[in-house]
Amino acid sequence: MFELIAESLDFAGPFNLFRYLTFRVGGATATALLIGLLIGPRFIGWLRIKQGKGQPIREDGPITHLKKAGTPTMGGLMILASMTISLLLWMDLENPMVWACLAVTLGFGFIGFLDDFDKVTKRSHRGLSGKVRLLAEFAIAGVACYIILRNTGTDLYLPFFNGPVGDIGYVYYLFAMLVIVGAGNAVNLTDGLDGLATMPVIIASVAFMMIVYLVGREDYASYLGIPYVEGAGDLAVVCAAIVGAGLAFLWFNAPPAAVFMGDTGSLALGGALGAIAVTAHHEVVLGIIGGLFVLEALSVIIQVFFYKRTGRRVFKMAPIHHHFEQMGWSEPTVVIRFWIISFILALAGLSTLKLR
């Protein structure tokens, strides 16, 4: 919006700053952070009144989690509100790829909201049917992928390979949908401890802020051998809004959490990262940068697979962050060590830009 206003004024004087993507990235981060910090206290208080007993705590989970009873959930609404307002103010309103990423974020957030609402009203941690959730997620991802790939093409890029490895045509649509849905659910599974999912999402967003900026610059993309996608640079504003909103939420979600993001936030943020990666044609790199989320999802898949076939568990409890809790690690220890792992993986993912 600010960019259109500045354009209508012919970018005169200080309005010339709106020409620069880096200025809008900084503005989006600061705006989302400020909005989140301002609305946080009243919003959390409102959630406490509306939800009463807060998010249901798993009875089969770690005993230490029972003390979290009464903590409100759906804090993801705060993230989505501050992120969306900031994004609408600083984004290029004529960029269809940004709108597609925002649609995935809000669409997945709505699915997560329905899931959280079902849990709170029925006092159960089960939520919506898994089949219903997946069907809705694939429907949203399918529409977004159509918009994105119509603008970016269907060439597949892999780390350590200079240039595209081939055009896979319509198979790319299915691949892209799986990336978006998989990312959404992987972040959702990671969100089990205070602050555990929030900081890795912020770290991944900062990493992709750099990636989409380079992908949106033809000179840098040609030099690095990565895809050039016209207009992809504006997704840096999306990443910036996520970072600002995430930092504001972390202020209230830091141990001991005053609010949980719930599926409302985790599904939305994961879906957003997936959509951004698809737009930048860096889906495999997302698997490296978001390796912590991949590990969490794999731990659940492995646990369920072996338990159904052998009746034995590979991990003491899944997702894997609960496994380490059962081993005696305190919650802050698990969270901080997982943050460190996330940071290392982000550096590893960024290094693939040069190793081509």
C-alpha cells in the first residue's frame, strides 16, 4: 500500500525510499513487531476469558506439562493479525505470488483455527479429522501452486547443481503441493514446547529472506546458478512480516508461555514457508533449512510405523522433543538446543547457494 501511495506521488523526496526493497523489508519487520507487542496483552487476556480452561493438555504427555493447564491457545491469531496488517502496508499489491503466499498462510491458519476451536470446545486434544484437514490443505495448496507456477515455471532446481536439472511439467504441481502441506504439518508437530517452533520459524524466515532477494535479482541469480524469478524479491517482505510477528509472539510465548500459538499459528507459518520455498524453487533447500521440522515429522512417522507393526516404540515418545524430555532434559534445555540446531541447519542451507 505504501508503495502505491509513493508511486502516485512520483516517489518524490523521502517517498523515494519506497523504491527500495530493503527499506520495505525493514518497515514490515518493525510494523509487525510493534503491532504484535501492542495487541498481545489484551488479546491474551481476551483468550483467557473466552477459553476458560485453555488448551487441553495430553494426559499421556510429560508430567511437567500438566502445570501448563489453563494456558490459552490460538495465539496464532495474534501472529496472523500483525503479519497480515504489516504485509498489506508494505507489500507490492500487484504481485500475484505474494497474494498466493498470503492466501496459503491465512487458509492454513483458518484450518488450524477450526482445529483449535474443536479442541477447546470439546476439551479434547484430538481436533478435526486428519482426512478433513489434509483435504482442505491440499485444496488451498493446489490453488496457490497454480498461481505461483504459472508465473515461475516448472523447472526443478536442486542444491549443488548449477541451473535447472529439468522441466518436470505437471509433476511439479503435485510436488509443490506436497511441499506446502508437508511444511505446514511439520511445523505443527514441532510446536509442542514453549518457544520451540517460534524461533526456528524466525530463523528459517530470515534465511529465505536472503534467498528470495537473490532469486529476484537476475544478476545475482545468474552468478550463483540459482533460478531467477521476476518479482520473487518481494517475498522478502513476507518473510520480514513473519519475523516481526514471530518475535512479538515469542515475547509472550517464551517459557513459561502466557499463550500457545496452537494449530492456528503453526499450520499457517509452516504453510507460508512452504509456499515461499515453492515460489523461489528452493523446496529441497527448505528441507535443509527446516531440517528440524523434518526431523520432528519423521520421528512421528517412524514411531507410528514401527508401533503398528511391532507393538514397540523407537522413541520414548514422539515427536522427538518429547523423547528428550523423557530422557531427563528440562524443557528450556530442549528448546535452546533445538534452536541451535535450527541455526546451524539454516547456515548449511544458505551455503548451498554458493556450492553449485
